[in-house]
Amino acid sequence: MFFGVCTAIGTGSSHELFQLKTSGHPEFFNLFDPVICTDPHEIHYTKPKPDIFLACAKKFLNPPLSMSQCLVFEDGENGVRAAISAGMKVILVPSLPLSTYDPWVIEHAALKLDS
């Protein structure tokens, strides 16, 4: 939780890969609760389906009354599609040049960051 705002991570990585990727900054990543990975026992469908983001929102201490109260930061096209499908706002944080993204993804993101 940051400044009283519920925060979560919904990742396409397995638990093992997530632990490996984040092992250098445990104090930062411990601020996120829940952390939902794409392990089959946690979600049925992966991005671009909205399941992972909906699962995160449902596990908040105070779940949102509307998914439109959720803000997703996403670097991938399927993640943007998943957030929008969940009814959430999404900020695109591109990991590739913006020109390589599907125009639909760029158009539907609420905000596009430089990187």
C-alpha cells in the first residue's frame, strides 16, 4: 500500500520468475498486496483476458465499488487490453518504441508515458 492506496501486481510471470525478477528489491515489492501471477491455481485465463486484474481488485482489503476506480500501469499490449476489458483505466508505460504498438492500444490508454 502506498500512501493509503491499495496496490497490487498482476503479472504474466510465474511465481518463480517473479521472485527472480524482483529479488534485488524486496523492500519495494513487499509494498504490493496482492501479487497475482499466471499460475493455473490463481487465474483461469491470462492477458488479454481481464482475470488477473479482476483477481487483484477482489483481493484488496477494501475492494473497489467499481473497476473504474482502478488504475493499471502496463507495458504490454495484452495487458492494456486486459485492463480495458476489466473496466479499469490504464497508463501505457511502453517497453518498446510507441510506433511498434497497435494503434488501438495507444488510443485506448488513458495516458502514454515516454518509457
